[in-house]
Amino acid sequence: MSKFDGRRLAKETFALDVERLRSGYYSDAYFTNTMRILEVLSSAGYTFQGSSEMLQLDNLQVQNGDIEVEMQFFPRRQPLTVVAGLDEAIAMLETCTGYFDKSGNFVNTYDKLNVEAVQDGSLAPYGGDSAAVTPVLRVRGRYRDFAELETPILGVLTEASRIATNVYNTVVAARGKDILFFPARFAHYTVQPLHGYAYALGIGAYNHYHGKQARMFVSTHAQGSYFGARGGGTVSHASIACFLGDTVETMKQFAEVMPPEMPRIALVDFHNDCVRESKAVARALFTMYWDKYQAGDFEGARRYKLYGVRPDTAGNMRDVSVSPLGDKELDCGVTPRLVWNIRHGLDEAYTEWTDLPEEATELARQWCREIKIVVTGGFDATRIAKFESLGVPADIYGVGSGLLDNSRGSTTDYTGDVVRVKISGVWHDLSKVGRKPGSNPELKPVRG
């Protein structure tokens, strides 16, 4: 699956639209035009009729229709890219390299290619010089057999690597705290498997290069489909509405119905009073927890263990626990002040439970202080870094559209360049001005 286990995903994983990939349906038209021109010239036995200062060769030696090239694919995101999408790119090459014969049958010529690639999850540095790049995929072979694949290959590499790199940077900002992957609602549903895989690579890269053990949490089954994970989640605002706005009752029924291994995380901003809601849920669930615990039913008690609370206050709203200071950034949304208020409220909640049996006091104290705070609502790497620098007691960050970001500073761009051509069995450097063959010791031959 990646650099971290030394395996590649099988081509069947991707459910490629093979017929339309082969036909150029997903390709920029100029690649299709080039392919058709080369096919015609090959059939006509054309040899080079122009002039080239870059190649001092007898023109008759150059049969352009069957020209073999070396193409390198590389990212240009500074300072580095977490590479993702290579296994799918290789699957495209393996299944779609070739041509249609006169009878309309596809002739696969992948076995004639020489393909080298790094593993998904590798890091590719880039310092801004387009002549000093780090190739992550190198293909040698007859150009017209794979010309139409350049567009979809660049697309899958760019899309997957953008997500993987954004995730990597976000978990770095979070100092290894868990990042819940919540961008499903911000993109077309068909890209969820690719996005989830890229997320897993971003987390894997962080763990591999930083020696950590950050965990993976996807929200849909599709996001986890490439690596065997299932989507997880707790309650929504809509579920609270189904219980007429009663957050406590919502969580009671969640605890009753859902399996105990599913974390109980209460959404606590429905009434814009996160501290009160957090304490009310904690009190209700601890009562049920204690009833089972003192009866010796420890497995039953697990159902009522409150794992965390989640404020999701909108950016134009100020929670009632936060005093207005005239600064929207400080007052509105899920702010550092709000998280501190929730933490303090939870830590001391048990002291307000006047009917608490004396023998339950210490357990209640520990129970309350183990409740985690999961923050969501407009978080990205920059905002998370600010929370961490302030020491805000957020335990887990849920991030959505920030992981899809492709703006200044996170723009991910892959390029494919021809950098060598093969003439009479000899490879010659040839590329546009400003580009040249790059090197990467992690490039390894790919076997079909």
C-alpha cells in the first residue's frame, strides 16, 4: 500500500474506467491530437523532415511516429510533497498503455515500457527551481502508446498528493494529536476512496518521519475502502433535533443502542451553551455508568463511558459561557476561551453532584477528567497551530474543507516532461528550456 509496508495496491482496487481511459475520454485533447499524428506518421513510414540544433543526427534515423521517450513526473509544492496516487497511476499504465488495431481491438503494450516509481507516502522536496526537481515516476517507451494517459496520471497524483500533504502538515501543526477526517461533504462522493487513502498516507508519513503513532479516523466507509477501515462517528445536530433538542436524551439513547466500542462523543453546541450541555451529559451518563459499575457489570458500564464532547459553534455565534470582549476572533466560534471553559467545567463537574455517594467520588473525578474535547468547525493547520501555541486543552481536531485546500501555500502541482529521446538505440537528453532530467534514489522498477 505504501512506503510504510513496501506493497502496492492491486489495480483492481481502483475500479478504473478502462475503456474510456483507453479512448482518451479523460485526456486533454492535445495529447490525443499528438497521438493520432504519430500513428499516421508511423503508418506512412515518415522520417524527420525538420531541423534540430539539439540533435546532430541523420534525419533518416528518426522515425517520429514510433519515437521512444523518457518522461518524468514530479511535484512542485514547496517545500515538500507527500506523494500519493502513484499506485493508481501505475494501474492506469498497466491497463491502458497501447493502441487500437485496425479491427478496433486494444493491443496492450505495457510490457514494452520501462517504469520506475517511488512508493506512495514518500516525500518529494522542491525548492522552486524547475530544473532541479524530484521525479516520483519515470516512464520510458513509445510515446504514442501512453500519451493520452498524461492528463489522468497528473490528475490523480495532484489530487491525492494535495490531500496527503495537507493532512501531514495539519497533524504536524497538531503535534501528533488525532485528526478526524471530515471533508466528505465538501467534495464529490466518488473521490472519497482516493481522499481517504491520501489521508491515511498523510498520517502514515507523519508517523514514519516523526516516530509517532497518530491514529486514523475516517467518517465514511468509502474513505477507508482502500485500506480496510470503516467510517466512524457519533451524533449530529439532526439527531439531537430528532430528540426535540434534548442533547442528554440523545446521548442516553446513543449509549443504549450503539455498540460499546463506538466512542460516545456528545455534540454540545445545539443550544449554544457548551459548558452546561457538557456537564449535563456527563452527569446523566455517569449516573448510568455508576449503577452498572457498583453492580459489578463492568461491561455494561462501558456503554455509558463518555469519551468526549464536541463543540461545533458557528463562526458568527458566541457561546453563552464566553464574555463579549469586542473581538470576534476571540469571542465567536470554537475559541480557545470556550475550550478552556469546557475543560474547567468538566474537570470540576463532579463537585456539583451533591447526591454522589462518597465511595463514587474518586471514580467520578477521574471519569470527568478523562473526558476529551473534540473541536470542529473551520479548523485548518494554521488555526490548529495557534491553538497548540496557546496550550489550548483540545485533545482531538476534526478537520473538513481545510484538508482540501489548494490555495497559496498549499497549491499542489504535478508536471510531466519528456527529458530524453531514444534515437538508434541511444538515449539523448532533450527537454524544453528550463527543464532537465532529475534524479531520485527512491525510484525503483515497477513490475506488472
